[in-house]
Amino acid sequence: MRNYGGLVHAVGGFARHSGGNFAILFSLAASVLALTAGFSVNIAQLYNARSSLQGVVDAAVTSTARDLTTGVIKEADANKSVKAFLDANDTAGILQPGQIVLDQLVVDKIAKTVQVDAHVDVPLFFPIFGSGDTRRVTASTTSLYSDKTIEVAMMLDVTGSMAGQKIKDLKTAAANAVDSFLGSQDPNKPRVRVSIVPYANSVNAGQLAVSSVYVEANASQRKQAPGNASAQLASASPRPDNCATERKGADQYSDAGPDSSMVNRDFLLSGFATNTRTAACPVAALVPLTADAATLKNVIRDLVASGGTGGHIGVQWTWYMLSESWGSVLNASQRPAKFDPKKVGKYAILMTDGEFNLSYFDATSVGEVYNDAGKETTRAAATKLCAAMRDKGIEIFTIGFKLDEPNAASTLQSCASPDTGSVKHFYQAADGGELDAAFQTIARNIETLALTK
């Protein structure tokens, strides 16, 4: 028989003699686990502190660069601005009051940059091996500021389909956009100017009509208009209104000034407006570039919806309001600057609630004006104009409002400039809130592009 009793006795003896070893091993393991846990907690604490600090420093530098750009503060005030922002946000995340220390601020007037270095000393939850109770966390951010001027032309759809709540939503969104563009600048030295171009069956050129719109008196005059210095302008008087349709001929898809050829008021416009029982042109006249927010908002407040969607006519006049070629017929304060990408940024915002669907230039009768019955679709004309604008250095943003036609969306996508990084150029809005948000996002993106391009 096997001696199992001896085996049990031997195992029991081993357990009694090795119990102290197990206790030591367990104690060591527990210590390692505690150190690991403490180290992990410290790492998380320092990571959160660094993230919070970086966020505050980024925001402080961006805010200061924006204020320098818009002229709210001078370069000498940058240090004060950053310090005030840091003090006001020193409890962000896990930070404690008074923790943030501004180490350095450098304003480079040649490179047009603001650089900030800052730190916080973080009390550790688990000091380890006498290595100190705190750890220093640093953050550094550099941002561009600019003295570049900005010119924005907003094309606003006031067609019949915009009646009711939609025109109310547009008025709110457009007025808020004007405030965003013009609200924080020195009115005596404006950096940003804005133009608005309401459109429907045509564009109301307002006071510009006399010097830039040729009224066709009969069907034989439905061709390229003469220049505004030509003796052939007898047909322009008496002038029935200030409506303008497309340009015709060689200058149709260019921004040549009216001295080269005036814009036509097509002979078919009056008949079309009568047949459709709509206004020949919008009640609201276009407003050339201005830094006067009140002037722009007064026009926006009085927008009235009526007519069809001559979108390419709106695109055309939006371009003119940004073109230096049109300076000769504008007041000095309204004249677009000569394009220089280092000194001026030019931006167009094209907004519609539907498909571009009427044109005059190649129609042969009033019945061919509507629904693209001419030889070239309105969408094609608009796309050509947009491409020409982009080629001249104008950046285009587009907004579709409650669109339900695929052609409308594709036209806006074709017109918009290519997206750059996180900056989108084509927006769709399903309601008034989204329309307002689209305009506000574009306003912010234009400011960003002015700093980075």
C-alpha cells in the first residue's frame, strides 16, 4: 500500500514554512498595483490639465488675433487682452483659480502673428517616491492676425416662393449676418464692407440704372447694349423702372464695366411680368458695398417676395458689386478694391430657395422666358458666371433654403468654391434656424479664410 499520509504531512509542512513568503509576495504585488494605479491617476490628471490649459490659451490667442484683425484693439494692447482672457477662464476644465501663468506673449508685426506661452503647476493626487507634489504643464499657441480688408456681396432670393415665413426667416438671417460682419469694427476705418443683391424676375439696380442699364425699346434692340458713354442711349429715356436683366453679347460672362457695355433691360421683361402678374423687379434695390449696417438692414427689413427665379441675373450683379471694373459708376465709399490676395478678400454668398428657372437673353418670345425654354438653361448661365468669378479670385459660398429640386442643389454645388479643410462652401437649410446658422458659419469661415489665405 502507498504511504499517502507521508505525502500529506510533507505538503502541510511546506505550507507552514512558506506562509511568510506568500505574505511578502502579496505585499509587493499590492504595492506595485497601488503605484500603477496612482501613476495612472496622475497621468490622467496631467492630461486633463494640459487639455484644459491648451483650450484656454488657444481661445485667448484666437480672440486677441481676431480683435487685432478687426481693429478692436491695438498691437500694444495684445498682452492686456490675453491676460484678461486667461484670468476670466482660469477655471476651465480641472484648472483652479489663479493657476494659469502667462510666461510670454510675442506680437510679430512682420509675420502678423500672436504667440502665447503659458503654464500651470498641477498638484498631484499621488506624489510618488518623493519626486515632488506638483508637475508643471505648459501650452503654446500661435495665431495669425491680419490687416486684410474684406468685401462680401450677398445675393438674396426674394422670389414668389419665398412668401410667408420664408421671407421672414431670410430677413432675420440676413440682418444677423450683417451684424456679424460689421458689428465689431471701427466705423471710421471699416475693414469689412457688405453689399446685398435682392433678385427675382430681375435685379433692381437702383441709382446705378442710369449709368449701367440699357432699356430696350423694341425687339430689334435685343442685342449687346452699347457702352454708357455711347450716343446710342436715346432708348434709355424715358426709363420705366430700374430693372436689369442679363447682359448680352461678348461681355455676358465677364465683369467688364458698363463703359464697355451696359446691362440690358430686356424688352420681354415687361410683358413677362404682366403675364405672370408679378413685379418686373424687386421692390428693394441692390446696395453696393458699405460699412453702414443700418442702411443694409433697412433694405433687408423691407424685402418683398414676388416673381420668378432669375438666379443668374443675381449672380451677375453680385459679381459686379465686387469688381473693381465697376468703380467708375460707384461712389468712392462703394468702390470695390483692386484685387490683391494679400490685401483684400472678396467673397460672394449666393442664396436661393429653388431652381433657377427663367432667362431672357436667348428667348424669342415672352412664352420662352420661363422654365428654360431658351437655348441655354439658366443653370448653365449661372454656372458659367460662377466659374468666371472664381477665376477672378472671388470665393463663393452657397445656401439652399428648403430645396426640393435636385437641379437647384446641383447648381449651388457647382457654383460654390471647393471646400478647404474644415471650411464648407455649400449649405442646405431646412428651416429658419438652420438658415441663420448657415449665414453665421459662413461669416466665421470668411474671417478664418481672411487670416489664413
